Amino acid sequence: MKKFDVLTPVGLTIGVVMLFFGIVYNGGISGLLSFVDPASLLIVLGGLLSGLLVSFSLKDIKQMARVMKQSFSSDERKLQDLIDTFVHLSDRARREGLLSLEMEIDQVKDRFLRKGVMLAIDGVDPDVINDILNAEIAAMEERHRKGRAILEKAGDYAPAWGMIGTLIGLVLMLKNLNDPSTLGPNMAIALLTTLYGSLLANLVFIPVAAKLELKTEEEAFLKQIIIEGVIGVQSGQNPKLLQEKLSAFLSEEEREAKVNELRGNGAVDDEIH
């Protein structure tokens, strides 16, 4: 189940607030207006959009907002809960057979887990299950990579167009040195386009792409655990042994937390350590 990831908006807000504070601290509120230049913004945004239109299809660009939205949500599934699910499935499968899991599968919300268990119930060979589910992981990673590629390219193009705007401003300034009234506006274009491009790249596009890459790695990691669990359930592994096997994916802190929980419930078993 997805939940709102507060760290993304907090990070963006901190960056904007610190930038705002740095400007106001040195130049006051009036100094803030010096950093607003529509011409510079048009150069960066226009150049960025043109670069993306050349590099990607219209379908990919339309999905850019949806891709960025993913950085504002996180999967609240806990690894320990996933392990407990497989221990329960394994216990029931050993007592009542794999077909009994059909009654359990309707309650499973994770589509990938549900598909894996259904393949196990259908008696598909473990190697084939492994191949099918790993192919799905590879397809998921490729879809996510294509979504991130737009943001990564935007992170490359924004500073580049900022530098182009700087060159435009410098050329205009040098051509009109005999007219002092044009020096200020042309210098503003020269400097602010670089600022705008760098801000968009390093505050928005690159950090969001990095976060999406991390989320993809975490999702692939969970799916690999699901594959191990499904094959363990199908092969009729002892629930205790399956729990021990899947617990290898837990961090040391998560293992200690589980042991402490069991101790608090008076159900700790030496095999868990």
C-alpha cells in the first residue's frame, strides 16, 4: 500500500527556503526581485522543453509528471510482515496442501506475490517460476529506467541551457557596451540563466531521479524475497526453516527488533537467532 513520502516535499522546501533566506539576508526583500528575470527563465525552460521533445516521444513526456509523482509516495510494506506472510502460507500448505492457499490468495493485495503463489499452486516447476518472476522484475526495472531517463536528461539539459543563456547575455552585453542602459538587463540574463538551470537540475530533476532509482532497487529487492518465499512454500519447506532463510534478508536491527518482540510475547525460540 502506498503512503505519502513527506521527505521529498520537505527536502524541496528546505532548499527553496535556504535559498530565499540567503538572498534576503544579503539583499533584503528588494534584493529578491533582482533574481526574477522572465527572459532568463524562458531561455532555460524553452531550451529544456525543446531538448526533451527531440530526445523522447510525446508519450514519454506526458508521463513525466506521473513519474515525478512517484517520488512523493512510498511503499509501507515491511519486510518482516512479508516474512510472516510466507511463514503462514508455508504452515498452511504443509498442513492442508498447496490447493488450500487458493482461499488465502484472495486476501493478498500484492499482485506480484499473488501471481507467484498462483504459479506454485498450479504446480509450475520452481525453475520456471523463478524465470517468469525474474522476467517480470527485469521488465519493471526497464519501465522505471525509462521513466527516470527523462528526469536524468532534464538534469543534464537544464544547466547546459543555463550556460547557453549566459553566452547570449554576454554577447548582447559586449555588442552594446556603448549603451550603459543595456548592460544591467543583459548581465542579468547572463547570470540568472545559469542560476535557473543549476537550480532546476540540482534541486529538482537529479534528486528526484536518484530517489526513484532507490525506490526501484528497494522494490526489486522485495520481489526477490517474494521469489524465495514462493519457491520455499511450493517445495514444502518447514515454516521455521523458511523463516530462518528469509530472515537473512533482514538488517541486524530488524532481527534484534523481532527477537525482542518475541521475548516480550514470551514466544522466543533459540532457532530465530
